[in-house]
Amino acid sequence: MDGISEALNTTFVSSEKSKVVSIDTELKTLGTKKKKYEDHRLTMEDKEYLTIELKELIESTQEVRRILEENLKKPPHKASDVEAYSMVIGQITTLVRELRILNTDVVTTEIAQRKLDFKTETPNIGTQNNNVFLLDSKTLSNMIKDASNTSQLNDVVVDFDNSVSNK
């Protein structure tokens, strides 16, 4: 029993209780769906969300600009209409600038991410580094002479004594 039934000393049971429960569960499911939608909206990448929002703002501001242009084409117009028109033009310029900055930031972020991914990649086993030297003929000739002079391929090391003693 609920508090009202106890206070009135009645035992009224509604036949609509199942409907109330079903409405309550529907509200709860709507609440969870709304929460999921909000979570999805929050987890949607910021760049996409901001791009969409900025483009919608630009479109709506351009629509206001078109309306103001039509009003300004009619001869008796107020100074406040001209001021509003200039403010709308300034707002469009600001929004386009913000969209450009956002696109630039997105590109620089992607480039930085690629660089970071490239740095964190593990090198393959067995990779070979090829060093390329650009030399003129004199430097190359000197390098070959130094290598042949310090080469140990033609040296013969003798470990025995070749002196013969005749007694």
C-alpha cells in the first residue's frame, strides 16, 4: 500500500498499473537511448562535429545575409539594416576563417600523428642500410690508395724460425 491509501484507509488497486509500469520502462529506455546518443555525439571526432557545426552556421548566416540584401534593395531602409548587414558579413568572414583554421589544425594533427606512428614502428629484422657517398675522383682515388695500403690481405705472417743451425 502507498501512503495515500493508508491515510484514507482504502485499498484501491488500479487496473492501469501495468500501463504505468510500461510507460516507466519506456521512459527509462528513452533515457538510455538519449544517453547513448549524447555519448556518441561526444565521442564523435571533434573535427567532424566542429566542421558540421561551422558549415551549418555559415549556411544560416548566409541565409540571413540574403534576407538583409533583399531588404536593402528596397529604397527606404534604415541605417540599422546596413549595420546588421555589415555585422553578418563580418560573422561569415569569422566563421570561414575558423573553418579554415580547423582544417589546417586537422591536417597538421594528421601529419604529426603519421610522424609519431612512423617513429614508433619497430624496424624489421634484417633491414639493410645503404650508405651513398658522393665523392670526386681525387677523393675516391685517395680512399682506394689508403685502403690498399692498410689492407692486410697481402701480408704474410710467419710463425716459424727459418734459421738453420748446422752442428
